[in-house]
Amino acid sequence: MSRDTLIVRVAQILLGITLLGLWELAAVTKWPDPVLAKSPGQTWSFLVKSASSGQLWSNTRATMTAVLIAWVLAGVAGVVAGVALGLMPRVERVLTPYLDSANAMPRIALAPLFIVALGINTSAKVALASTLVFFIVLSGARAGVRSTDAEWLRLSIVLGARKPQLFVKVLLPVATPAIFASLRLGLIYSLLGVVGSELISARSGLGQLIAYYSSTFRMEAVYGILLLLAVIAVVLNQVMGLLERRLLRWQPPADR
Amino acid sequence: MTMTSPTRSNLEEHAQTLTSDTNDAIRINNVSVAYGSDGRSSRPVLSGVNLTIRKGEFTALVGRSGCGKTTLLNAVAGLVDPTEGSVTVMGEPPRLARRHLGFMLARDALLPWRNALRNVEYGLELRGVSKAERRQTALHWLGAVQLLHAQHLWPWQLSQGMRQRVALARTWALNPDVLLMDEPFAALDMNTRQSVQQKFLELWQSEEHRSVIFVTHDLGEAIALADRIVLIGDGRVLEDVTVGIERPRDLEFVSANRRYQEIYHQLRAQIG
């Protein structure tokens, strides 16, 4: 570890301790409100209890299952649609106003619709999360395909490349970094969509637990689950980052 | 250019192909190109160009930017269809003759997700050469440009000169009969440029049979490298000059040659 990294790590740990201290201080002084003021210790003991009862595990699994299903389905659909639109500018021009307005819609407003249509189950969560992931990956894949250098195509054609070869050997590799970046972002948005849907109505999942505990004023439980969600988001992001570095070794470090 | 309805010009063309000298690598017959934008026909980029390039001949196309020299090269590569006239490469229409072609551009156009070795293999891969064979060929040509040690490096890890040498190896790996080169050394700094040019000349001189069309706006480079200089202006052939400097040439001293000076002064005014 270089000296710079060491300094950064130490500063990060100190900042974390300070934040925990401030949280503890707020809990002790009952600020801003006795209902909200729960200490880190209370939060921790909730997490321990909930984990040992199996409640935390089963709800995390329910949430993450929906997150991954939505991410994979909408990710694949988004890549296919994005690459297709990137290669067919005329079709894209026809569809643009529809895609833009669909993407501009506050997606959480669709949750009640999906719940009515699909029921209070995993499908409704997956549907909502998919509407977020799809558009993110679509625009990433489209931008990726567009970033193809005309000289690469010109060279490949003269050297004898046929259409399918141009696609596999030039267009897809060109688009990979942008597709990857959008999949990474899409994973976080998938979590957002699933938890959002669960908050509105669900039988299980971390979002549903937050809704339940906040309605019964168990704020230490709410804080615990929020912390857990933050940890999940960070882990997902790190895993994607690792994969990305592995797959995109060919990029100069400044572009990674 | 279809043979289903034999019009008069098609028949003539066909007869020409049959009677053409088998020593010709490229025949450009009365070629005109006009880029029409939105259906409106614009000023022609090339009008009535005739040019025959023999096997093993090194021809430089020179002219001001926008004179049509790159369009002519693109027509030979089958990237642009002539509005009138025809082009044949090794007796075939350009699109069917791509197995004969090698291609180099001002920017090396190395694919950034392939290391040096796999970039050299690229053309062979497109042509369906087996993995073992293309690896062997690629290693041979990387060796010929002194880059065996860099075979596993990514393009961003190579200097400009190294990248263009990888591009040379990629071109030679295809064993092309015709080399199409579009300002291939224009992006290099002066010192790198001369060493890459020298390398290129050595590779080309070591085998007699490859024809070259070399597009450049640098008259000095054209005289130093080529057998023949074709000056293009306003979409026409303005001058066609035989260089006649003996080979092998050493690029460091070629500009002192009397013939170099003569051609330089003859053509310089027209390039401007």
C-alpha cells in the first residue's frame, strides 16, 4: 500500500468513527426527536437478533432474487435493443420520442399498476426494476456502438470482413466498456426499483421490512436495514468493478 | 456492373478485361465519381481518370487535399462505386478482389482490445486462416518489424512508431498483391517517420511482385519511395512522371539525388 493510499484509508476510518460518534451523540441527547433517536448500539442489536431469527436472511434473499432477475432480463433486452438502435438510426429516430417519454416517467409511479396487474409478488418487483434497468442499459449499448471508429470499419471491410464479422469483431468489443458501465449502474437501479416496489406493497423483502418497522416506529430496525442496503449496494458495485477491470484490461488506465 | 444485360459499354469492358495485359495489377478505366447528397448531384470528385498500374509497380498519388486522390484509392478498394467507368484489381472488380488487397491508413487503426500479436492476426482471422497458421504468420512478420518482444502489449502501450510497424506487419501478413496506402506515415513525427518508411521500403524491396498505390500530400516522400508519381488535380490526372531512381534506395541520401531535385521542382508548383 502506498503512503497516499494509507493516508486515505486512515482518514476514511476516522471519518466513519466520527459519524458513528455523532449518531451516538444524537441518540443520547434525543435529537431531533425521541422517536427518531436510536443509537448505533440499538441498531446493531436489532441486526444481530434479526439475523439469528432468519428474518433478515429470508427478506434479503427475496429482495436480491428480484434484483438479479430484473437485472439479467432487462440487461439482456437493453443490450439487444441498444445495439439494434445504434445500428439503425432511422428506426431510432422513429422511436426516440416514445423512448424518451417512457424514460422520463417517474418509474415508482408504475408500482401500483404492476402490483394490480401482476399481484403482490416477485413479478411486480421485477417489472418495476426492469423498467429502470432497461433504459439505462439501452442508452449505454447504443452509445457504445456509436463510438465505433470509421477507420476500423473501413480497414475491416477492405481486409475482407463480412457483416457478421464486423458485428462480432468490431462493434461488440467497441461497445463493451459502455455496456459494462451501464450494467454496473443498472444493478444499483435494479436494487432501487425492487426496494421501491416493496415499500409500496410486498409480502417479503427489505423494502417491505422498512415499511413495516417505520409504521410501528421501530426506528433502530429501519436504520439497520438501511445500513444493510447500503452495504449490499457497495458490495454489488465492487464486484462489478472487479469484473470490469478484468474484462477491460486492454484499456489504458486513464479510461478505466 | 452486371453481366445480365450486356450493354455496349459492358461488352467493351469485358473485351478489355479479356485482352488486358496480364502484367497489369490495376486498371482504372475512365472513372468518374460524384458524391450526390440527398439526390442532388454535386461537382464530380473524379472525372474520367485512366490509370494502369503494373504488377510490382510502386505508384504514388499526389495532389492538394481534396483533389480526389483518396477517392481514387477508395474506388480501387471497392469502398466507393464509380459513377462512370470501371476499376479492376488483378482482373476482377474491386469487391471480389479483396483477397489481393492490403490496406494502410494514416492512423494505424489498431484495434485497442487486441494485443500487438492479435492485431497482426486480424486480417488473417477475417479471411478464415486457421489459428495455428495465423499465429505463425503473425509472429514471422512481427519479427520482421523487430517487434517480437512487444507481441503481448496492448496498443496503448506502444509508441506511434511501434504501432505503425504493427500495422505494417498486419498488412504483410496477408501477403497482398496490391498495397493500398492512404497517407500511412503522415501522423508520425519526422524521425520515427523515416525509420518506419525505411522499414517499409525494405519489406517491399525484398519481394518484387507487390504493387503499391501510395496516397500522400508530401511530394518528397512520394519521390523517395515510388517508381512513378501521378499528380491528381481537380479530379483528373495532371502529370504522370517516372521517377527512375535506382533501387534499393537509402532514404537518408535520396533527396540529394539529381533526379529527385528535378521531379521536385517540376511538380512542386502544381501542388502548392
